[in-house]
Amino acid sequence: MSWGPPYAFLRRRTSLDPVSAGLLTGALMSLIVDEGMTPLFGFSAPNRDYPLSTHLRGFAAHLAFGLGVAATAETIYWLGRNGR
């Protein structure tokens, strides 16, 4: 849920369409959380301990997550504007 607001910010404050904003949200989540904070705080082994395929699978999964955030946020926004 914490990545809904960054998506909404990108969508409402930039000229990005829902798909682009969703993909950017997912990419940022992957880079910031999985590649940065998780190993930095010791929640996982260092990034070099994992094969490239693991990083690519995780990145792809986060892109899909970002698209899911976009679909959910846009549906909620649409429902709010069109009266349930």
C-alpha cells in the first residue's frame, strides 16, 4: 500500500499515462527497496551474492506490481468520479 501514493503523485503531477507511471513506480520500488534498502539493512545477502537472473526476475515482478497499482488506483479514481 505504501507505493500507492508515489504512483498517484507521478500520475497526477506529471504528464505520464497510467502504464508509464505504473512501470516507473514498479521500477523505483525494485531499485530502492530490493536493490538498495534490503541488503543495506541486512535483510538479505549482498546483491553480488545473487545471480543476475534473480535480479531480473525481481525487477520484472515489480514492474507487474506497478501495473497492478496503476490498475487499482485508476479504477478507484474512475469509480469515485462516476458514482460507484
